[in-house]
Amino acid sequence: MKKINFKDIDFSTFQKSSIQGTKSTIYKNKEVAIKILDKFYPEEKEELYRKLLDMDGITIDKVLLPKDIILKEHKLYGYTMDCFQDSIPLLDYFGSTRYVNCNDIFEAIKKSSLILRDIHQNGIICGDLSFDNILINREQEIKYCDMDGCFYGNHHGLFISILLKTFLIDYRHEKVEISENIDRISMMLSFYLLLYLKELQELSKREYNQLLKHITTLQNMDGYANRLIDRTKKIPEIPYLDELIDEFDDYLIDREKQLTIKQKILKRCGR
């Protein structure tokens, strides 16, 4: 892993990305993205530095892993990675239009699930897995980003996704047990959020059944979803979603029908 001095970077050839991290600033050009860890605590940077050195040499297709380390005063200040041009988060891509065919969503999620298998085979647990950190472009290519918070070997991850935290800690009052299963749980929670635009634990039975009766993939997931929601039951081992997706599903989702009466009123008022 090459080490670059922060002072040697010509930032005039880069521009700020439209997508920014909560604890970092991202710059990019046509080929390279730079992530400056300007909101990380010193101890977080030290832990990340050791982890990046141990992960040196790992390459995973469709995963934007750190490439070169950026140092400032001999300490980790950021890193570079390949740039995935004209891409946006999966949640934005499928969540911002009124009509979306579930088959298009499932094709993207199947690709994401297969990439997750490769990540796990390399000994990495994402931790911060969400459809905000999985990108898609116009050609429907999928790539994972923001992998610096991952768990690898004896290195702790820096974050878990807000979606996972809200579900496991706030809703189920569980401790987060680090395993490949938390990534599969995160992907299933993200799946329901993308389909319903609402978190799984917040769905009413009526809302849940609106799509369930039309979509075989949801029927395949129903047993796992019910066990996740039931706080009296142990967290189940969740399969990779590519095992549960039905390739023949073909149902057009109307986002307008998913809005509550209150949301529709606020939308008409421009709020």
C-alpha cells in the first residue's frame, strides 16, 4: 500500500463529491476518490491505520477498498480509492421515483448479495452495511463503498449502520454480536426499507400485506421477517438474499400509494 504525503496532493485537480461521509470529506476526479478523515478521533485513525496495513493486498471485485494511504505529519489523514463515476446510493436510485418495478430492485439486490458473499469470503464483515453504502450507476453496475469501518481479523469496526442500530439496540434491546449474520440482517432491513420506504419494525400489518400478496420474494422472506420482529424469539440466521429472490417477480410499486394520509397532506403543502 503506497503512502502519500498530504502536502503532495494537488487538490486543484479534484472537486468535492456530491455524496459526503458523516465523519469525512470526499474529493474526486474521473479516476480517483480521496477520503479525508477530518472528523475522526485520533484513536480511530490509529486503529484504522493498523487495519489498512493488515488489509493491504486484498482486492474484491465490485468493492471500493482503500488503495493508497495519505499521511500528514506521519499519521493517517486519509486514503485514496477508485472512483465509481455517475453512481448514486441504491436507496436514492430506487427510492426517488413514483413507479418502480420490483424486478429491477431485486436484480440489483441479488448482485449486492453476491458481492457480500465475496466480502465475507475475504474475512471482512461490513458492519456499516446499508443501501446508502452500496452504489449503482446507469448501467446497473453495483459497487460497495465506505469499507473503512469494517471488521477484519482482530480489528474492530468503527461503525454499524444506523438502520442496524435502530433495529437491534433501540427496538430489540439486543447487544450487537459481530458476525457475518449482522451484514445479512442489515441487508434484509435495507431491503424492506427500500421496498416500503419504512423500517420493518414500523410497518403496520396492513402496510406489510399490501406488497406481500403480490410479490413471491416477500413471501419467501416472511418467516425471517416475523422472527426478526418478534422480540420474544432469538435472532435467526438470515440467508443471503440471493437465495430468497424470485426471478419471476414482476410487480409495479406505486410510491404514492405507500404514503400515509399525513404524508400526502404534507406533500401537497410542499413540506
